Amino acid sequence: MHERWNGKRMPEETRNDKGARQGKEEIFMPDFSDVWKEMYFRMEEVWANAVKEVISTKTFVDYLDKVLEYNLNTEKLVRQSIDKYMEHAPVPSKKDVARVAELVISMEEKIDVLEFEFMRNLETMAESLLKMINLQEKMQTEIASLKEDIGFIKQRLETMEKKEEAKAEPEKGERKTRASRKNEKKDENE
């Protein structure tokens, strides 16, 4: 009869007469990695079943609830202690830093809005100035044109006045003579 040890046979002689025949026969050592694997898989199954049984009980769920509650209470207590410490410590707390960060972010947003408005107003002013420059140039050319027209009109008026004066001088002479003729006729009739 042969014994099996993890898939390997041990000779009968080794089993019966270990001390006497040790030097003559070959000794087979079991493969410990195979033994370990077999033991691992058997124990894994046993432990998995045991854990499933424990987890599925109401006692375990109650225990987990108590542990969770204990952890939450401990965390709350630690947080309150830290807040109390931070109130008296010269070091800013996380809340203080967060509040300052919010203020900085809101200030950055306001600065961005102001910068945008400033740039928009600056562009509007620049466009208005360009329009004013163009309008001023047009006005200067129109004023220059009006000056030329006024100068031309003055010349025409002067020439017309001279012509009128020239026409008016002989008529004045004629009128005097007519007036003088009328006076003469009056004198004669009297």
C-alpha cells in the first residue's frame, strides 16, 4: 500500500524503515507550494462561508451602525475641538482661508468686469474722437470753402456796387439837370 502526499508517492521502505535504510533509498519531499495552494483554497472557502454568515446577521449590521456612529461622533468632536482651538490660535482656520479665497475670487470678478467696462469705454471714446476728428476736418474744409465763397461774393458785390455807382453818377447829373430844369420852368412861369 502506498501513501499519497500531495500527489507524490512515498516508497513503503521509507515509511517502514526510515532509520535503517535512510542512506540507501531516495527520500521524496513533498512540494510545499502545492500544499500551500491546497491549504489556501480550502481555508479561503471556509473563511468566505464564515464571513458570509457573520455579515448576514442583524448583530453584525447593528455593530457596523454603532461603529459608524462612534466614528461620526468622534469626527464631530475632533472638528469642534479644532474649531475652538483655531478661534484662539493666531493661525487662520480652513474656513477663514476659504472665506478669504471667496472674497479674492469675487474681487477678481469685479476687477475683470471693471477692466472690461474700462476697455469698452476706452474703445467708445477712441471711436468718438476719431469721428470728431473726421467731422472737424470736414468742417475745416467747409469753412475754407465758405471763406472762398464769401470772398467771391464780396468781389461780386464790390464790382456790382462800382457799376451801380457808375450808373448812378450820370443819373444824378441828369436828375440835377431835370431838377434844375424844373426849377427853371417854375421860375419862368412865375
